[in-house]
Amino acid sequence: MADVTIIEGADAGAIADWLEARLAEAMAACEGEVAITVPGGSTPFPIMEQLVARDLDWSRLVVWPGDDRIVPEDHEASNTGKIRALFEPVGARIHALSEDARPPHFAVAWLGMGGDGHIASLFPNTDPRVDDAQLVRRLTPDPLPPHAPFDRITLTIPALLNSDALLFTLGGASDKREVFDAAVASEHDLPIARLLGATSQKATCFA
């Protein structure tokens, strides 16, 4: 069973506090750049807005999207464009996903989760594997979400597991919490359960 701490009722500021502390620890533990992967969707961006106001050496941070829609960065559906608009002005470097990208070791792999148990763009139909030989994949969700009917590019489970800590933000959705709790208890085989079943690092979930 994965080692998961679940924190309830935290607002965007409290989650930004947690992230600030983890990134500060990572920067204190090494010289040079520190990498984090971050999710898209509606829940994370208010947290990121709080985070970029914190006193960190942003010039040392490299931010990787965990996934994105295959659209130009100036498209309203682009995660990378939104992430770039937040983090570049404070001095962080953004590394857009590509199929030949080589993701680094992440201080934090920050993920959301869908009600169907998908993480990043690893939807159930894509059959994500913990032993995937690729670190980045281009995939087509099935069914395509009607609000974002695009092919995706995503980090795979091995890329996400190459991290010091896992962070999940569920946005207070009760249906997601049920799926997440069942994954922790190994009661299904959805992508979130596959990831948690393979993790050896600490995981924190803001439910």
C-alpha cells in the first residue's frame, strides 16, 4: 500500500505553502536547477498564482507540464501557454513536452486526477504501464473529453515516479476522493492505482 498523507480542507494558499517548502528544501539540498512537473485543469492554476508570489530563487526552477493538449501554446486549451504566462515572469524556465523530451528527476511530481482515475493524460483506455519504456507519449483519450477534444502528450508513469515526492490536488470533489481512496486501498486498476501501487516515495493528497 502506498504511503499517502491525505489533507482535507486546505485552500490554495496552504497548498502553495506546502509546495514552497518542498521546493526550498530541494534547492537547499543541491546546486543548480530543480525541476517540478505540474498539472493543467482548473484546480491547479489558483495554487500556482499563489506560489509564484513566494520568495524562492525562481531562476533555478524548471517547470514541466505533466501533460498537454496538442494545440499551439497560444490556444486557450494549452496548459503550457498558461504555465508559461505564470512562471516565466518570475524567472523560472518552462520545458514544453515533446515526444523526444528527456524528463529529469523531479523534486515534486504534482498531479490532478479525473473522476475516471486518469492522471496527466494517462486515461484508462491508454493502458498506462509502470514499466513503460517511454518517458513521454502522444495519446488519444477515448472518449475524447467534450471540453478538450484533442490528442494529448503526456509524461508516463515511469517519468512521474522519477521524483522525490508526489502531490495530488483533487479540488474537493467527492467522486474523485472515492476513486482516490479506492486506489490507495488497491481496490481497482485505474491509472491512479497503477501509479500508487508502484510508488516508493511519499505521496501527499490535498482532497
